[in-house]
Amino acid sequence: TKSGANSLNKSTCRIEKKISQIETKIEKMEMDKKTKEDLKTVALGTSKINYLDPRITVAWCKTHEVPIEKVS
């Protein structure tokens, strides 16, 4: 019957739309996960690079006769 086929077609459309929405969510979650992992590595590396041991700074200032106040 026409109404049965029409109903089945609408149901199929709804299911396809839901599948599409879920696939979009999965793609977004995968991108977010990758971004989070990439930033985690950068943040750890950056903090290690930017950290200077104060003893090294003081020794350098004394060697080059630079007031410590100018460095900090």
C-alpha cells in the first residue's frame, strides 16, 4: 500500500539522518581527541623549555656582571 511504503520511506529517512548526525559527532570527537593529545605534548614541552633554574640565572648574571633585577 501507498501509506505503508510512505511510512517506511519516512522511517528510513529518519534513520539515515540520525546515522549522519552520529557520524558527524564521531568525527568531531576524534578531532577533539587529536587536538587534546597534540596540545598536551606542546604544553609539557613548552614548560620544560621555558623553565630556567634560578641558580643558572644567578651564575650567568655574576659572570657577565648583569644586575639580577634586570633579568627577572
